[in-house]
Amino acid sequence: MKKIAFYDVKPYDREWFDRLNGGRYELEYFESKLNAKTAALSAGCEGAVAFVNDDIDAACIRELTRAGVRVLAMRSAGYSNVDMKAAFDSRLTVVRVPAYSPYAVAEFTMGLLLCLNRKIHKSYIRTRDFNFSLNGLTGFDLHGKTVGVIGGGRIGRVFMGICRGFGMEVLAYDPFPGEVEGVRFVSLDELYQSSDVISLHCPLTEDTFHLLDKKAFSAMKEGVIILNTSRGALIDSAALLEALNAGKVGGAGLDVYEEEADLFFEDRAGTLIRDDLLALLVTRPNVILTSHQAFLTQEALKNIAGTTLSNLDEYFAGGPLTNEICYRCKGAETSPDCRKTRKERCFPPRAEGQ
């Protein structure tokens, strides 16, 4: 039985992996995040399973391959925390879960918007102290407002549909626009200028890093609502705080934060948080910050575990890999000589012991 090192494990992860594993693999669970120091824990394992906030740099990859790991299975869609060039140079195969539940994230995003707009979080706290005043709880109708959705993938499209159900006008931006009923694809400039609400549903890349910066905020409507359930570094947090303080941004619903790696998914109560920017954002009355939980539904957890295990099955069977990430074509599979178009792996599997 092949042994797999499972990093950054939480009880909700373990439940579904144990249920779906069916004795296929010996899963070695570690609470530690995967990084250059903890990679040695995978000694004797042929595969490793990691998550979005693990630090999988070149040094970590060297340690993984030295320990005998041949495949890295990301139990997430994103892989911006993986040094893909180092993985390719080390012939470490990397696979991912491209989709698990677009509904989970899109529905949570709308929940953030509703809570932020109608001050539900404030009302909840008030009524627990038997304060039934409505002062300061006024919101606005979503019906008839314009929402700008950046990213036209699965999650973005589900969110567009939810917004249309609320009677909102939907604008969208994507470098590769498609056709979505009732949605008008526009330029980023038009989206910024016309939207009452802007929601991010795009991957983190070199092109999208700090996509919402000081210049972008200055182009937006006064009082715009910002939503981010994608990746924290899509937003320049310092510029967001400045825009909030100036009243340019009327509110922000954030499930991610660009410096979350050492904070999120853990109980930090009673700990001195030395991130002053995060501390200031949390204290703003028009900011709701949650701890990267948008994906957290039973359906999503089941799909993540099932796809991750299937990815491992494909790897060890020696055949084509449905969800392999390729450094050369960066997953786009647009290169005419891309091996995946020929139902081949990006590079042949390493023999055991190599």
C-alpha cells in the first residue's frame, strides 16, 4: 500500500478522506503546514497532499523529492503557492482539484454581500444585548443595482446567476469572455465606473496581483462594495484601507487576505497579532472578514477528497493525468506541442527510487 503524507490537516478534511479512501492508501496525517522544514516528515511517502497556504517553494520541493515524494496533490483549485518551475525541474508531478463546488463559494459571496449591506452582523450582536434599535442599520435594495464580476469561470458564472435572481444588472470582465445569458462583458474601466458592487472570482497570477490597487479604487463609484472570496493578493490591502477611510469604498466583504498564510485556519484567540493592517481592517465597521471558509460545505469537502484521491489513482496507474499542472503551458494547454493534448503526461513518471 502506497503511503501519502497529508499536510495541514483539519478534522473536516480527515473525515471525507477517511470515508472515501477505502483502504487504497496509507494516509499519514500532519497538522503542520507543508514547507521546507516540514517536508522531511514525508520520508517514506510516495505522494504528498497540500493546501493553499502551504509554502511550497524551491527549497520545499527539493526536500520533498529527497524524501521520495513523486507526486504533489493540491487539494485546492489554486496553486500560486507552488514554485512550478522548481517542480518541473525536479520532475515532481503536481495535480490539483480544478472544481469542487462553485455553488459553495458563490453562495457564500452573496451571503457576505447581504450581511454587509443589511448590517445583519451588527443586528445580531445588538439583539443579544436586548438592543432592538434600528439606528445605523439602513441598507439598500440590491434590485436594480449593478454588480461587476471579475472572472468568468465556474464560480463567477454561478455568482452572476445569483445576482440576476436578485434583479441586479450584471457586468463582467474576463480576458477570455464568453456568452452568459443576461450578462454583458465589458472592459475593466467600464466595470469599475459602472458597478455598485464589485466581486472578484479570478485566479491569482502575475497579471492579477493587486488588481484592485489605488488606481483601480480611484476609478470606482463612490461607496462601492468590494467582495473577495478568491485570493487575498488580488487586492492591495493598504490601498483598500485608504479607500475605506476616504469613503470611496462603502464596505468590503473579505473571505481572504493577502498575508493570511500564517493566520487563517487556526485559532489565534489570545495571540498578539502583529499585522497592523489586518488589525485595522477588522476594526472597520463596514468590513466583514471571514477566515477563508467560502468553500466549506459538505458537498465541496466530499468533491475535494474524491478528486484528490482520483488524481493519485491516475498518477500511480501510469496513465494520463486529468488535472496535471504543467509549468511550460501553465495549465492553459495552448501550446501546439503540449503533451496533454496528446493524452500524455507533461513528463514521464519518475521510477521509484529516482
